[in-house]
Amino acid sequence: MRAPKVDPAELPPDERRKKAKEICFDLLAARPRSTEELRQALKRKGFDEETTETLLGKLDQAGLINDAEFAEMWVRSRHANTGLARNALVAELKRKGIDGDIAVQAADEVDREAEEQRARELVRKRMRSLGNVDEQTAIRRLLGFLARKGYPQGLAYTVIRDELREFGAEAALLDDAALD
């Protein structure tokens, strides 16, 4: 059976700090967090601002939280795993409380070439699931897909046009081979 939930304000100061530290350590054990994520978690749990800011300062001094390192890790992970473009990555980081300059600097780790390559991979993968739709429908769906991932319209259109051309050429070769 769980212990009854206690309001942090009712705890003695030492117990309150200890409980806040446990919460932060549990969150950090699951994955790296931004300072703002930890601040919001403690606020939701009812911790006062003084306890929160003191603890966050100590965690920062100890090197357990670092928004710039968090942003770099987040960019690498989200670009590789979900294919997000730089614009979307910056927006996500800002929502997580990362300073705009730090977010932009971290997102700059993804250069235009890497962004284009990832867009091509995403389009190739998505094209397999489009079925037998006409070219205009395919372009519209693929443009929407890449837009939701944060890719600039010009880059998205160029990549889609190239990949559809390549896909059509491969399909024509397969059709010719089947006729032989």
C-alpha cells in the first residue's frame, strides 16, 4: 500500500529538499531533462519556488543538468529517429523551455545535406505505403508529410520531385523486364 500523498509545504525543510531531489533524480534516471522540465515537474508536485530554484542550481553546478547538452542530445535523437527537420527541432526545444539561441545552435548540428538526406529517406519509405495514387495526390500527401516534420517547402518539393522521378524510372525498368 502506498503512503498517503503529503503536500510538500507540510514537510520540514530538510524533508522537502530530500523529496524534491528524489523526484529530480527519478526523472533524470529515465532520460536527460531540461531545467524547465524539472522546474515544471516540481511545480506540479507542489514544491515552492525557493526549494525548486535552489535544487536546480545545485543540479546545474553538479553537472547533472545542462540545457545545451540536453538540446544537442535531443536534436541528434529526434532527427535520427523521427526525421524532424531543423525548424521542428527548434520549436520542440523551445516548448521544452530551452532558450531560443541554444535551440538554434543545437539544431544547426543538422546541416542542409543531412536534412535533405533524411527527407529523401522519409519520402522513399512513405512512397511504399501510398499504393496506386496519381502523381498529384502523391505529391500533395508527401508535401504534407514533410511539412509536418518541419521541412521547408522548397526542399520538400525538390526531394519529392526527384524521388518520384527515380521511383518512376525504377518502375519502368521493372515493367520492361517483366515484358522480356
